[in-house]
Amino acid sequence: MKVSYNWLKQFIKLSENPEAISELLTDLGLEVEGLTVYQSVKGGLEGIVVGEVLTCEQHPNADRLKITTVSIGESEPLQIVCGAPNVAAGQKVPVATIGTTLYTPEGEAWKIKKGKIRGEASHGMICAEDELGLGQSHDGILVLDKGSEVGAKLSDIFDIENDYVFEIGLTPNRADAMSHYGVARDLKAGLLQQEKSRELITPSVSAFHVDNRSLKIDVDVQNKQLAPRYCGVTISGIKVAESPAWIQNRLKAIGLAPINNVVDITNYVLHELGQPLHAFDAAKITGNKVVVKTLKSGTKFKTLDGVERELHEDDLMICNAETPMCIAGVFGGMESGVTEQTTSIFLESAYFNPVSIRKTAKRHGLNTDASFRFERGIDPNITEYALKRAALLIEEIAGGEITSDIIDVYPKKIEDFQVRMSFDNAKKLIGEDIPREKIKEILMSLDIKINNVTEAGLGLTVPAYRNDVQREADIIEEILRVYGYNNIKTTEKLNASISNTSKFEDYKLQNIIGNQLASQGFFETMTNSLTTPDYVELSNDLHIEHNVEMLNPLSNDLSVMRQSMLFSGLENVRHNVNRKREDLKLFEFGKTYHDYNGKREEFKHLALIVTGNKQTERWNAESKPSDFYYLKGTIEAILQRLGINNLKAAPFKADVFSEGMQLSTRKTVLVEFGLVKKSVLKHFGISQPVLYANFKWDAVIEAAKANQVIFKAIPKYPEVRRDFALLLDQSVSFAEIDAIAMQTEKQLLKDVNLFDVYEGKNLPAGKKSYAVSFTLQDENKTLTDKQIDKIMSKLQANFEKQLGAELR
């Protein structure tokens, strides 16, 4: 939510700088996430001065250019080349001096520099309206009043609005602060704690009166549960036109585009007081009757954005005697809005049921400033006041007369909340004994009425607009946030509870593996569980009927829960590669969601994605691309870190992989990984190879629990290494060599490693060369050469017999 500093000062006198106000608002729970400068004219006309054209002559080298000399109040006049057709001697004109920054209508900055135009020096620029941001005209230069003082700053002549805008991250419970008035209320309470007493200034509506009763429009609220309060009044004889600059500047400062004076005033009061309003063209209210009701399901209705929507039977509608005109509290209709031809309006101010508005807004995918407030719960007792405030502004700015009494349908008043607060409980929850007089001062500054005081506590009445303060704990929270969390002293003693949990808790294992991956250069990602249903078409293993669909999707691209972690990961890859970050190592802990014949299930996963080079380019190391075996090594390291050994590897076929493998233990598949198919990558616009691994995290946790850690002493006796260079058929795999070796010598052979592979010339056709190392060790004594030679001979014989191998 955006809040204007200048606008706030209309409600409370502030001498503090915006930075100090930002800090105070944050301390009060209205966290300021950003502070920006707003200028009604970008650049604030800085560097623009009043000049007087002394001479104006034809440019010798250009028919459409003039050479002028312009005095700007300095010792020497400036020579400026000007192309405007209306420039003439004797004029007072705006001059942008050397070094001044101007802005295009699109907001791009450019600087005035010394230069030559068609061979003639030019030391500045005589400006048109649009070049200064003071208007749209570019027909010629802006000619100022002849009485303007030469050398004066243009910013002193034109009324430039300079403002600061707070970006407040408003929490959903703080409906009372969804306006400048609401924020000012909090500031008043906060400043009082700094011993700065400030009055809250509210706009007067005492001038409101009915001019005549020439346009009466009846109101029939048929659903009083969904519309507990409904007010309205008619205003006739108005002229719809542009709003004055001060209203436009207020709206522009908070990011709203002005439309016309009537609509702008309703938006102005909305952001001023927090009460949404709506103006109907009175001529379009058939039968001079407004009916507040629900309609049959399937009724068609076209909203202001030109979209025809199908209504739900629970959608509250504002109708005339025949047709619907507006979705109550959410969005106006195409046929009943204010236009340039409008001369009379029916102005609505209401309190609608928050739950009803929230459901309607979600159903139709609409999020408006009005629905944002209604669905959180506005002040039900400001409805008539806001209506009068808006009506007076419309009279002042658009003309016209009040032509009906205010209709106020309010059958059952929404009462304030009665709450009892104990001083002991306040001390217990806050952790400090705040003086009772200070507590009472804070509560009164928040408009919370103290009904009675006892030794034990307070009896309180909380205003209805504070719908988030209905319990004792809420009252204590209010006291604490105004008193200041920073003012609560930290105790010298720290108490903690020791948790007796299993070492196999999910979050613990995630932290272990997350830290391990981060140390290897991986970055953790968090992607959206919501995705597009189109992704199931990329894999035959996924089925559209298994999608878990959202009841109120924000868009079609976010309408289902994901069935696979792969596609959200590829979206990450695309985003980074498109920004020249091509070397990626990513991991994510997440879930997939599935609907199996009405039974919904979710599964935990760890997803790895690797693409590009293993490490960034550097002078002392060659950049090598990440490959299948790099990913396999990373996966095995993860499983080993969790104590999962005795893995079985097998080829894995999936229609998203061009080649794949799965690792399992005890017949349970733990992880599937491989090289993603080019056809899948093409869908995301990715041209470089991508490797992907999918850990079935629930299975991994169970496997980790089943494995016991075995400790043994480090052997005292040395290892021995021997190497073979084996000439083998192309079809022989290293796994076969490893299996035969381990079968041949089960006790002393500790490790078999493939350290070189050669294929090419000087080898017979269909052959390859493997260089394999064998590590031998006896844990009880030193091996002799005779023992070693005997083992190596056995190995050689078995390789020759079973694999047809030859020593090179």
C-alpha cells in the first residue's frame, strides 16, 4: 500500500523527516518496505530558468532554425540555436542551462550539453511544454508571462508537487490502516510515546446540506446479511471534466491514473478515509430504484473492463429496477458508469460482508482497491461521513447540487467489541511490567475506551473498525506495538528447552544435504507449486486426470498443482540462461501433488539440476562441462552422507530423458536421473544440455533409518596399489571388471578404480583400453610381494577367461 507524506500531513502536523516517519511506522507494525520521491514534474524543473530572448536571427545553414541570444540574468547572454517556429525577440522563455537533465514523455533522461547545430554554437535549450513535463504541446516553445523575472527559477513560478511516498507492507489484519487517515491515527499514538502530542485533523462535513429533492432514487436492500449498511445520495447538475491538479497529484503520487473528476474523487476518498465509494450515472438507473440483491447463477454481466462474466448465485449485485449495474464492492458495470455525458449521479457508500466480497473477488479473479478493503473489513460507522465528504468535494469540483436526502439502510448496528484485560496477563505476555498509567495512555491514544478500572485489570470498548482486536491477547499486542518492541529489555537469563528428536527428522536431513550441496557450489531454489496444466503433455508418465486443480486459480498458468519438479526447475534454467547465467547447479526440496480417482496424495522430493560448466571460467583451470558422471557422483555422495550404501544401478527409461539411470537399495528406487531430452528443453527455449535428478525423499529417509553406522579401527598396515592396462571388447563395462575382481579376492582387495579409457588408432577394431587400479590391504600384517603377485595373477587369469581381456 502506498501512502503520501504530504497527504498524511493533511491529517496530522508532521515536522519529522520522512525517514524518521518510516522508522516509526515500522516500529508500529506498519512496515515501510520502500521510500520513494514523487515529483509532479519529473526532475522538478531543476536547472530551468527564465530567459529573455534579446535577438532572433535566421540560421545561415538551416531554413527551419534560428540563432537567438538569450539573457538569463548573468553577465553575458547565451547563444542558443532554436527550431521552434514561434520564437521571437522580446519573449520570456524557459531555458534549460548546460548540465540540466530533461525527461522524455516515456521517462528517459537526457542531459543538455554544449554543442554545435549546423555549425553554430548552442549553449542551452529553449523548451516547449512537453519537454518540461508541463503539458502535451510541442507546437512551439513555451512563452512565459512578460512580467516574469529574468534568471528566476521556473520551479518558483509553476506549482510543482514534491512528495515522498511510503510503500507499506500491510498485514491482512490491519484493515484499519488501509487509508491515510488510518495511518495518521497510528502515527498520533506512536508520536505520543515520544512525548509529541499531535491532534488528528479530520475533514469537516458540516457544510453538507440538501439543496433540493428533485431526484429521488429509492433503495431496496433485499439481502441485509451481505449488505449490513447501505447509504446513497443523488447529485445533479454536475460537469464531468478533468480533476484539478491537487487531486491528480495526490492520486499520481500513490500510483493511480486520474480518470475524471467524479471517479477521481471517489478514489481520493477511498485512499483518504478507507471507505470505497461508487458513482452511478443516475440516468441509467432504470425505474429510479437501486436494488441490492443476489441473482440467479449463470446470469451474464459485463464489467467495466469489457469482460462478460457469469455470475454466481452468491454474488451480491447492485441492480436497477431491471438489470444489474455493479458487482457489489468489487467492480462496476460497463453500462452504468460515469461518462463525459453524465450530468446526475447516485453516489453509493456501503459496508458489505467481508467474507462475501472475498469469495466473489476470488471467483471472478478480480482484485480492486475496493475489494481489497471490503474483504478485510472496513469501518461500518464511517459510511455516511465518507459519503458526505465525497459529495462536498463533487459539489466543489464538478459543480451541481445535492438533490436528495441521504438514504441510510442500517437495520442492525454493528456494535463495538467489549474486552476485559488483566494487568497480570499483560505483564506475563509482554515480559515487562509497563506502568498502568502508560497502558491507559496507549489505549486511549488508539481510540480504545476505558469503561472501568480495577486493581486486576481494565474493562474496555474497542471501536468496530478494529475487527482484529477482539481478545485480551489482541489488546496486549496493541499495547506492546505502540509501547515499542525495542523498549522491552532483554533479560540476563535465557531459558531453553532441549528437544529429544530423532536424528532422522526430515528437516535435519534436509539441512545436512542442503549444506553439503551448497559447499559444492549448488544454489537452493524455491519454485511455485502452482503450475500450468499444459506441462503434463510433455511426459507420457504424467496424466491430466491426475492434476489437482485450484478452485480459484489466479491464471491458467497457475491453475494446477505440479506433478513433477522438473518443469518448474527448467523454468529457472530458462530464466537464468536468458540472462547469460549459463553455468548452473541448482537444488530444491519440494513436493508433487496427485489426484488418484479422488484420493489426493503428495510426495516429497529433492530435485537437482545441472547445466553448463562445472565451475566458472578461470585462468588456472580448464572449464569442463558438467556431465552425466558428475551428476552421478554428486548423487552417490548425498546417499553416502546419509549412510546409504550397497546401491544398485540400473538403466532407467523415461520419456523426459534421452539417457537415464536409477539407483536403488533393497528393491526400493531412491533416485532417478539423466540427460533431459532436447524436445523437452526446446519447449522452454533451452539449447544447452541439462541434467536432472529426482530423489524420492520419503524413500531416502526410510533407507537412511534402515542403515546402521559401523565403526572400526583404522588399519595399521599400508595399502598396496597395482595397475592393469586391459585390452577389452567395446561391449565390456567397468561394472563387470569390478564384479569379477571382487569375486576373485574378497578379503584383501579393498578398491577397484578406472582411471583411464582409450579408444582410437593403434587398437584393433572393436576394442578399447581400460587402465584399472587395484588397492590391496591386509589389516593384520604387511603384504608380501609373493601374496600380491599371486592375487594379481588370479585377477589376470579371470579377466582373460571371463572377458577375453589382454594385458597391454
